[in-house]
Amino acid sequence: IGEKEIRAMKKGSILINAARGTVVELDHLAAAIKDKHLIGAAIDVFPVEPRSNDEQFESPLRGLDNVILTPHIGGSTAEAQANIGLEVAEKLVKYSDNGTSVSSVNFPEVALPAHPGKHRLLHIHENIPGVLSEINKVFAENSINISGQFLQTNEKVGYVVIDVDAEYSDLAQEKLQHIKGTIRSRVLF
């Protein structure tokens, strides 16, 4: 957000940046506050942040009225890092144990309840038309009943979780891995 974007804001607006420090050009923001185009700003991220408590914090916004400058350190404390580590580990375990990908940032989000006595297959494929039809064709042509199925996609990838009777999981897996567009297919349990 540079001078052009700041000047396009309604006179008297307040700019808030909690995204990334390089998103807003601070010199232009300071100028817009000084000449009263904007009446204030709240910033908690900066292009350059002090490396320690001993290093001076420099910003063209320091000392301006109606400006709130706060450190963006919520995720940088020892406690937060430990909690983040635990959360990531828990999510990896959920994915590896039952195929759940909820809260993934770069993979389709899927969650299915467990179906006791069934085997779960995971099918990751290119997000192209016809793949789900081909997956279901495999099950129909081999007389395999689906106990549970869930599909989710993002721009590039499709992710299908399928629960079937245990005696059919190996056959289904063998057929699924040959479907056009398949990236990876496996029997989870």
C-alpha cells in the first residue's frame, strides 16, 4: 500500500496493518497522517524490527498523534513456540492416524468420523474434471460398497477419504492408484 492507495482512502480514515511489515509504505503513511488525510493508524508489523531490547526502534510513525505502534510478537514467545510445536504435531498425528487435514493451509481440509471395522483409503489427485467419477467407477465395477466418502479440493489438488469393508481395501487401493490424475493413494488403516 503506497502513496496512491493511501490517497485513494476516504479522508479521515484510519489504516490498520496487522499483516506484514512490508505491506504498507510507512513514509507515505506518515505523510498522510501529518497532512491530516488520514486521522490515524494502528501498526503491529514493521519492515525492520529491532533484534533486541538494546536496539533502537526506528519508524517514521514514531511520535505521531493518533498512531498506535505495537510489537508483533504474539507467536515469538517461548510459550507460543512450544504451543505451536504441539499443535503442529497434533495435526500431523491426526493426518497420519485418520486422514484429517483440518486447518491445513495448503491442502484441502477433510475430516470424517471413524467407521469401526472399516478400512480408510486416501486418494490425492490433480483437481481435474472426472476424477471423482473414475474413483466411484472403480468401486461400482468391483462391487465394493462405500461406507463413508468425503471430497475436498483446492485450486490444484483434490483429496478424497473413503471408508470401505476391510476385505476390499487392497483391491480398491490397487485400482485407485492407476486412475488418471492420481498423485498419491494409500490405505491408511
